[in-house]
Amino acid sequence: MLEQYTREELEGMLHDAALNWLAHDGLWFLAVEEKFDQETAIDLDGVAWEAFTVIEAKRIMKRHGIEPGGGIPALAKALSCRMYALINDSEIVEQSESRLVYRMNRCRVQDARKRKGLPDFPCKPVGLIEYSGFARAIDPRIETSCLGCPPDPGERDFACAWEFTLKP
């Protein structure tokens, strides 16, 4: 079936699929928040992300021939293949054999909240689960820390930033 589409059309379809995935994630979260409360929604979101991020990492590794235990270079490659990479403005701002700093410059979730006049979504607790689990799935020696993410106070010129360190 895919042979009937041009590369440009396939890229557009992939972009749309990533947007649809994010929309579903957001709608699911809002439904849980409406039925219960934000704290419960964040807790349940963390449970879902704990499982999903490992699934995503393993599928990326398989698709792109990334060997388990590949350290920071493997993580850098895998981060570039995530669904988020298709729809958010992100970059690796520093990389060595033992350390990587990844920054989400613009986040669709936070941008949508700003457009609606809402405060930043406090995504740090779930982000720690998500990014830590993703990195450990790539290489269990990688430790993750947050360099800045809502609800952290202060002005930033990025949405969130994460540091990954390879432990011996």
C-alpha cells in the first residue's frame, strides 16, 4: 500500500501520525484529569510512560540496528528517532563519550497551553520517568537528571533540558 505514495507524502503521513499520537496522549490525560484530578492524572501518566518509553526505545533500537549497551552514541541516535523528534524542536547541545545534554527548545504541549493562557504544565515528574526509562532501555549504565523543566521556577530559553551521564 505505501508504494503508491511519494516520499513527501509518506513524510507528511509520519508527521501526522506523530501529531495524532500526541493528541491522543493529551486527550487521555485531560479525560483522567477531568474525572479525577491533576495529581491522579500525573500519577497514571507516569505509569503509562514507564512502560511506553521502554517499548519505544526497544522498537527504535531494533529498527535502526542500535545495539543494547551502546552508551551515549546509541542514546543520541535513539533520541533523534523518537516520535517527539518529528514534532518538537529539540537538539543535542553537548555530547561526549560519557555525557549528553538534550534540550527541548519548543514543546507543542507547553506552546498549546501558552496559546490558551494556561500556566506551564508541570511535566517534570513524568519527564524523569520517561527520559530515565528511555535511557536505561538503551544502556542501563546511563543515569538521567533534569537540568530544567516545569514546574521548576525561573525563566528559560527552552522547554526542558536533560543530562545523561554514562556511569562506568
